[in-house]
Amino acid sequence: MIAETEQLGTYLESFTEFQKRAAGRDLPWLRKLRESAFARFCEVGFPTTHDEDWRFTNVSAITKTSFELSRDAKVTKQEVEQFGVAGLGCQVVFVNGHFSRELSSIGQLPAGVSVSSLAEEISASSSSVGSHLGRYLDIHRDAFSALNTAFAEDGGYVHVRRGVVLTEPVYLLFISTAGDKPLMSHPRNLIVIENEAQATIVEDYVSIGETVAFSNTATELIAGENAVVSHYMVEREHRQAFNISTLRIQQGRSANVSSHSVLLGGGLVRNNVHPVLAGEGGECLINGLFIGNGRQHLDNYMLVEHASPHCASRQFYNGILDDHAHGVFHGRIIVHKDAQKTDAKQTNRNLLLSDDSRIDTKPQLEIYADDVKCTHGATIGQMEENALFYLRSRGIDEISARKLLLLAFANECLDRMAAGVGRDHVEKLIHAHLLQIANSVKPLSTVARSEDLGRNLEEVG
């Protein structure tokens, strides 16, 4: 308790200093928002495993570390190129949570599309920011969201106006750099897609250098009536990184939103996705893949709220875990009493590649309407050895055979992504990561391998 009090004192010092220099410090509504959020964070503190939503994830490694609020750091274009995506016309780069104009290339955007940094929009007293920022994210429910809101200043800002179809994705690249002391950043993204507009947004989190860092990010995505939005979240930071991310989606009438999460890196990662289908006839796809090895901890918390009738949601999450990796899937669907004719499905599938890997899965339904169709389920298994032997009997080496089976499992998630640059980028990352996993999986013993392979050769010969 003493250590936690000391840490809260450290955050108070950082917040007091931040308030003196933050963008929008003279805007009464924003100052009040930040102060209310910080007061809430101080009131509840960091979550513990006694909190039901965090029962499988211990964040004491974060609470015990003294983080300093990150500032600008020097990153070269050559360093950015190793992460960037070829062929994108709009790439917005943030270093330690701060917009870098010299590393970004926003390009020529169609009429009716605005892409910039949130800090610039705040400084310009943007009416869109004033109308939406902080309106949807629940700072009372989640301490990390409260902490992010307290330090909300910079991040990606995307505004697509009514009826505009943005054919190329907006790529937001967040780079964490090494420091002499543990650094924290709190990127805040605001994405507004108006009625009948279409857009694809990619958030990509990477690291340069391997020192302890804490990225606590939050995105508010507002999809208007009949809007079509695809959102990608990619986490591939180094193993000393802590990454807590929250995607809060507000959907209007007949809006169609797809959320794709891919967790590959980080030491302790928590991925929160919270869509609210507030308008009648909305559709939402929550699709994810998490791949862990070593001692990674990858936690996925899904909260889907059906607040209006005739809405449909689909949750599909696949996990691949090796070594001592620990995965978590907590999927919660709430159907409110007015949300008649709801159609919701939730599926979690997991593949464990070692005896020491672990998955905790908790699908959950809360239904307060009487005319709904809701299903949920979870499976946990190991690599199918018969399939592995079959591939080897056809002359495929063991590593390649393992990779093929892993890719088949991962492709279930890839197949739900629309063709385009965003999917191509994610697919390339997944293939490279699975090759590393396939190389590291312990092969079968020589005796068992030769005996079983011999039998299979006879059967299929």
C-alpha cells in the first residue's frame, strides 16, 4: 500500500507539470475533463486480480515501476522505414506519443478528409474535438482509460465527412524509444467517420531500443449512420514493453464496423475493445489473433453492448501460445432490454504448443431482452500430429509443415479482413512471426517421429 501511494504521488507530480504545458490548457472543458479523469484514477488506483475484469492479469509490474512522462526523442527516417508500409499515401508518425511532422507523410487527401495530430486540433479549438473527445470513453469503469484521459494531448486525428469514401488506409505509427529511465506515453486517438462515409485506419505500435516502457493508448472511434469502417490494431513492441490499449467504438444506425487486433510483441499487453451498437441495424465484427512465446502475457478483453434492436455482432479470436506464454480471452456481450432481435456470436479458439503455455478463456453473455439469438464458445487444443505426419509424408520438412499448420490456424482471422494494404501488412507480419514460432517449437523425439512417420507412410503410400 505504501509503494502504491508513492507511485500515485509520482503520477501527481507528472500530472501537475503536464497541466502547465499541455495543449489546450486554457480550454475550460478540456482542463475539467483532465482533472476529473485524474481524480478518478487517484480514487480507484490500478486494478488488481481481485477485480473481475482483471482476474487473469497482474499489472503489479506497471504499478511498481516509476515512469517518467515521455518527451520528444530523435528518430531518423531510416529507422522509421524498417516499420513503415510501402505504398501508403498517408502515414502519420508519433514518437513517444508526440506527432513528428518531419517523419510523417500525409500526402494529398480527398476533399472532406482531415488527418492531423490531436494536439494541433486542440490548439486550433476544433469543434469536432470539442464535440467528441472524452464523450464515449468510460473513465469511471477503467483506471487506465482515466489515466489516459488525464494525460490526453496528442495522437491521431482522423475526420472523414459525410458521404466521402477514403480508398487508401490512414496509417498511424506509434514508436516508443529507449530512455535512461522508464518512460510512459498516453496517446489519444480521435476518429470521426460521418454518415455514409467509408475509411480504413491502421494503428501500429513498435519499439526502438529495449528498455522498460509503458504505452497506455486510447482510441475513440465514432461511426455515423451507414458508415463503413475497418480498424486495425497491431502491437509488435519489444519484450520489456507494457502496452495497454482501449478501442471505444460508437456506432450509429446501420453502421458497419470491423475491428482487427493482432498482438505479436510486448511483455505485458492488454487489448480492450468496447463497441456500443447504439443505432438500429448496426453490424460489428471483432476479429483478433494473438501469438505469444517466451513469457509474454497477452490479454484480450472484449465488451460488446447491444443497445438498439436488429443489430448483429461477431467475435472471433484465435490464440497461438508457446513456451511459458500466457493468453487471456474475456469476451462479454451485453444485450440491453431494448435491443430486441439481436444476433450475437462469440468464438475463441486457442492452440497451445508447449506444456507450459497457458490460456484463460471466459466467454460471457448478459441478456436482458427476450427475442435474441446469442451463442458463445471456446476451444483449447494442440497441434494435430496426424496432420503434421501427413505433410511430412509428402516430403515437407518438419519446420515447414509446422508453419503450414500454424498459418492455416491464423488464416481464419486473415480471411475475415478485406483485401487491401492493411491486410497485406498484417499478413506479412504474421507470416514472419509464425516462421520464428515454427523454428522454435521443439520437434518430436527421434524414435516417436520415425515410428509414427513410418506407419503413416504405409497408410498413405
